[in-house]
Amino acid sequence: MEKPFNNRAWLLVVPVLVVVAFSAVIPLMTVVNYSVQDILGPDQHVFVGTEWFRKVLRDPELHGALKRQIVYSLAVLAIELPLGVGIALALPMRGRAASASLVVLALPLLVPWNVVGTIWQIFGRGDIGLLGVAVNRMGVHYNYTADAADAWLTVLAMDVWHWTPLVALLAYAGLRAIPEAFYQAARIDGASSWATFRFIQLPRLRGVLTIAVLLRFMDSFMIYTEPFVLTGGGPGNATTFLSQYLTRLAVGQFDLGPAAAFSLVYFLVVLLFSYVFYTAMTSAAGREAR
Amino acid sequence: MARIELRGVGHSYAPPPARAGGGRGGPGGETKWAVHPLELVWRDGGAYALLGPSGCGKTTLLNVISGLLRPSAGRVLIDGTDVTAAPPEVRNIAQVFQFPVIYDTMTVAENLAFPLRNRGVPRAEIQARIADVASILELTPDLRRRASGLSADMRQRISLGRGLVRKDVAAILLDEPLTVIDPHVKWQLRRKLKEVHESLKPTLVYVTHDQVEALTLADQVVVMNEGRVVQVGTPQELFERPAHTFVGYFIGSPGMNLLACTLEGGAAIVDGQRVPIAEAIYARAERAVRDAEDGAQAGRAELRIGVRPELVRRVAEGGEASVRAEVVQVEELGRYRIATARLGAQIIKVRLSEEEPVAAGDALWLELPPRWTTIYVAGRAVAADGGE
């Protein structure tokens, strides 16, 4: 039988198109528009083509921020994923202890971003902060406002503290979904706990871990508030990540054209990385499904 | 190859009841057994079925044998060694689960190798064992495949293979392994299982709630109900001499006729009609009734007369020692038909051959052959041949 064609079906899609147009397409097009114009005043603008794109792509400051950003995001993934899975494995699976530990674990997730920054700003201070004082007492010189490495590590520690619980909760949910029979079969087969993890738990966590990787990558790649509150991007440029650089460009210097061009590049970079991660993780699953 | 003994083994999932003052005997003060303490011996190389309705404790008992569960009471012995406290990995027991467990990031061959690798078996030996088991289970062409996206019967064959691959395996426990398999491959797999048992002779314990599976696979069937073993016997014994009304109606399709009756003058009286029964059974039944009534103050022991629909005989009208029943319904089942008839206020089912004319409303004269007729006192059959 032939499929019936009816052009009125398009009407059904119109509401979604309108919503998407206002929420995504039109704002994005405004940015595209800015990125190819030189705005001189409220009513003065000149079309400049790809000039801003060429400018921002050659900007050494931006290269530095991008490099820092990539290293930072990879470090976040490399720490938070294994740590989150480890925590999930260590959590009790049932009983009152399970719910209690989940609540405690989720606490950092409830703290607003700028408050996280403030907490760590005080926590890390060498004169009154618990962390700062403790580390300095141990004989390690630590000052995140002056030392680039210290600042960098503090921002990283802050992210780990803030977001590892999310990974742990996702992994915990994934672990809970594994049927008991798998563990029973593993015991019958004499599997060690490493073998059980490697061949039962890890493969069955792939779905939630894919989500965790994407969420943590995108989030950390766009990090703004916490380093802004903690270090303001310093010392020097040590903790100036992409979104901070962008804000400085757009709001600080009011360079709307270059900022718009840079926004688009930024957007494409996030999209590209997410696509690569997603494809890598799902195609690994697909290979196994064949 | 092993002999498995369960000595007073019982299990309760609830924590032991708190020892409150004077708690004994009170409602809720007693242990809630999932499996009541029982004695069972599984002979070396035997094929056993553990049959019973869902929730009767079959799987619990299986998990106790394999060591996944430590029983709350009693001891488990394998070849005379007490293994009650031993974990499953040291028990040399293989278990196949209802929903096949496959390690789907491995190939089929790696799946089969897994139990051996975990035990540090040398590589060459692993290869040889895999080849053997794969040929038995017809998995050889698929060995290099990844073990994901496979059909249910193949998955179940692989998980069976993981059990067979271990040379030292003492017993194979199967927990309703065929429930998720399509009907048309079910019989192939069942035949495969039977072949495996005949060639390798492991002790086989097969849990099922499907009587056909139990009766075709096992030499001995253990029937369980509500956490208790109600009868252990060959399929024939279970069919001909059910020891308990539960076995009577659970096994057979339709189940045994169990009619309420009273005893009088060497016969059972079913709604006013006399059914002669064997002398020995009658004597024992009377005694059992007396014992039951003396023992419990609860009142009269329930009496039922039991006979299989297949063994009830239709006789000529007014035939000697026959009872009259009126046909209510006739079910055509191909080669035979089942007539449902009213005997007084009770229902009796009779299997008739397809040639015999019968229709709803007809009067049927039935003989209940004393040889195949048993009296049940409070659910238990009166033993025809000696000790109670």
C-alpha cells in the first residue's frame, strides 16, 4: 500500500518550529550577523566578511586559552570519571545507609556555582582558609592568588569536588540496574572482583558513562563562574578559560564583532568534541553488538 | 560427578525472630521458612527435576546447593564433605539461570573460557575444553563471534556451556532454563540437555514449574509446595500414586479428581453413591482418620477420594460398583476428549476416546478402579503398602 501524503501534516510541526526559531535559530543568527559586521555605533555598521574570524583564529591569547581549556577538560574527565565510578562501587547498594550516603553525596550539586567559587576562595586562603593553612603548615608553599600552578590545581579541585558526585550518581544508577543474576553467574564462574568489574559492571555502565562524559566535557569546557569568583582568571592568564576570554572581549572591550565570531568558533569546537566523544563511545558499543 | 546431600537444610529470608519474652508459639513468633528444613539426597549422576509452582522455594533450594545462599539451618554435603560455609567458586557446581547471563563484550569462545581462566587453567587445556564443549552444544561455527545480539536459545546454550566446560564440575543446576526460549526450539534444547546428561553423566538438578519438562527430563522428580517437599518419585509414581492431593492436581492435565467423601462399610460414599475401595486402603484410611481426630482438637479430618481422569472407566448403564454422573461439558483435545460431569454436587473429569459418543446432558456410568483409587486424609495419601 502506498503511504498517504498530506501537506497539512506540516501544520503539526509548526509549533515546534516556532519555539526552536525563537529559542535557538534567531539568537544564533543575530550572532552570525554580528560576526560579519563592524559595529561602529548604534546606527553605523560596515560589512567586513570573514575578517573577524581570521582575527580571532590568529589571536595568540585565544590559542593560549583554548589550550588551557582542552587540558583542563581532559583533566576533569580523567579524574572525575574513575573517581565517580569508584565512589559508586563503594556505596552501599541497599538499606538505610544507601539513601543516607546518596543525600550526602549529592550535597555539592545543590550549591550554586558562584557560592562554590566563594567557598573555595576562602577554603584555600593561606591566612584563614582550612585548606590553605593546612597545606602551608605541611611545608608546601601554596598560594593560589600568586602561583599559576596552585591556582590551576585549585580550580581543578573545585570542579572535582563539585561535579564528581554527579558522575557517581549516574554510575550508581547504572550499577543498580544490573540484574542480580549477573553477579550470581560471575560467582559461579569464579570471577575475581576485577573480572566482575571489567566484564559485567563496566560494559553495563557504558550508557550512563557516555552521558557522564558528554555532560562533564561540555560543562567543564564552558566553565566560567567558579574561576571568575576564585581567581578572576589569574594570576596572569593561568586560569583564563575560553568563556572568560570571550566575556572580556564582548563585555569588557565591547568588541562585538570579534566576540561574535569567537562565539561561533567556540560553539563549533564544543559540538565537534561532543560529536567525537559520542561517536567513539557508541561505536565501541556498536562494534560489540555486531 | 557428585552426590549431594541436604541434611536438615532450611532457609528463611526474614531475620531470625527477636527473642521476646514468651514469644514461642505466638503468631509471627515462628520462623517464616522459604524452605522448611528438609532431608534430600541427590544421587551421583542422577537427573532430577525440582517441580513446583512459582514461589514454592525451588530457586532458594537451588541457590543453597550452589552456595549463592547460605541456609539458615542444616548442612549441605557434596560427596560427604560439608560445604555449607563454602562459597560457590570452590564448590565445583555450575548453575544456569532463567535469564541467560552472557558476557557480551567477549566472544563466544571467551565466554566459554571465562570460568577456566578465572581458575588459572593452562591455555592449551582451555582451548581443548572449548572445542569439546562447543561441538557438543553446536557452537563451533560461532566461536569467534561477539556474544551479543544472539538469539535466546544460543545465549542459553552458551551459559550452559560455561557450566559444562569445567572438567571438575560436580553438578549442573538449571533454574528454569527454557522459560525464555521459543517453543519450537525448546524441544531441541531439551533433547540436547538430555544428550549432554547421558554422555557426561553429571548430577543434574533441573528447576521448573512445567510438568512436561520435569517428567521428560528427569528420572526422579521432587515436587515442592509452599517450601516443603511433598513427594519424591519417578514420573510414573507421581502420576499413578500421588502422595499428596497437591501432587495429584499439579501433575497431569487435567489434574486428579479429588472428591470429598465419607467412609462407610468398606466403601467411600461420594454424595450418596458408593465407591468400593481396596480393603487395605480402607483400613488404613479409617485408622488415619481416627488418629487425626484424636490428635488435633480442630475437628474432623478432611477426606477425599482421588482418581486420575485417565483411569476412570466408563461402564454400561447400571454396571456393578459404578456411579452415575451427568455430563456438563465435553472438551475436544484431538485424539481424545475430556468430559466434565457432575457427580452429585461435585465435578469429576473423565478422559474418553474420540470414538465414544458423549454429549452434554448425557448420563455417564463410571467405575473408579480400586487399584488406582486412593483416599486422602487431610491432604495426605493413605499408603497402600505398609508403614504410614
